[in-house]
Amino acid sequence: MSTPAPIPSDADLVTQCLRGDGDAFDALVRRHYRTAYSVALGVLVNQHDAEEVCQDSFVKALERLDDCRDRDRFVPWLMTIVRHRALSYRSYRKVRETSELVPEIAEARDSPFRDVAQAELADRLTAALATLSEVQRQVVLMHDLDGWSHKEIAEELEMTEVRSRQHLFVARKALRERLGGSLFREYTRND
């Protein structure tokens, strides 16, 4: 029986990318897309804008990969790009003030009623997240959606672990009040 190949570190993948290995960059995208999306969503609140910024950020990261001096810290470097691009996009959007596109609902796999319920939950959750401060949104999404530890969040957002815990506590309390108990439990069960 052969042993599985070891999973390459981010630093190894960055090195491979710099040598022209496109598959290595695809692996980085698959590994960190959800976190990047959470950071973008924390700033922008709008799911479609967050997806657009997230994709744009990965393209920018690939173009500037030589600028990542400490390859072991690829994720914080990438999240800085995501955060800056999201803030720029938010400023741009405020200037443009265009109407939001209505999201399309994907075809049902199980039931159209389930899809409608999920879409309504997503809309209510997005609206509730919009009432939080930017830092509260980022902390709750990074912790609850992506499973970041308070230590990792503190390092990424340049705050103490205690402050990260406080933001999470306040954010969850606000979400619980806005979503109601049963809907809040549904949110925490789906992450």
C-alpha cells in the first residue's frame, strides 16, 4: 500500500506558482477562496460584490505574487489584498450608486420549497449582517463560516484575542436578536 503524497504547504505552492505551475495556483484558490470570500463579504455585505472582489483579488495576487516576501504568510498577504480591493470597490460603488441586480435562484435539487427557504434565510442573514459593524462582520464570518481561531483572527485584523472574542459575542447577540432564536440556530447549524 502506497502512502499518499504529502499536502504541500502554502509556501511550497507559492514557489511552484512562481515557477509557472498553474495547478499550484488553482490549489491555492481552492484552499483559500472561502476565507477570501468571507473577508470580502464582511466589508461589502453583498454576496455578488463579494464574489466579484474575491475573484479580482486572486487575479491581482497572481500578478503580484513576487511581492509576497514571506511565503509562509501567504494567507495574511492575500487577505490584505482582498480587504483593500473590497474597500476600494465599496468606495467605487458608493460613487456609482447603481441598483443591485436581483440574484438568480438556482434550480432545485431536492425541492423548490427548500430553495426558496434557503434563499430567504440567505437574504435575512445578509440583511442582519449588514447591521453589524465591519469588524464584527469580519470576525463572525471568519470564525463561524471559516473556522478561524481567535488567535488567527486577532493576527489578521490586528487586535487582541480578547477583542476578537468580544466582537464575536456582540455580533452573535445582535444576529440572534435580528434573526430570532430558531433562525439563528439554523444559521449556526449551516456553517
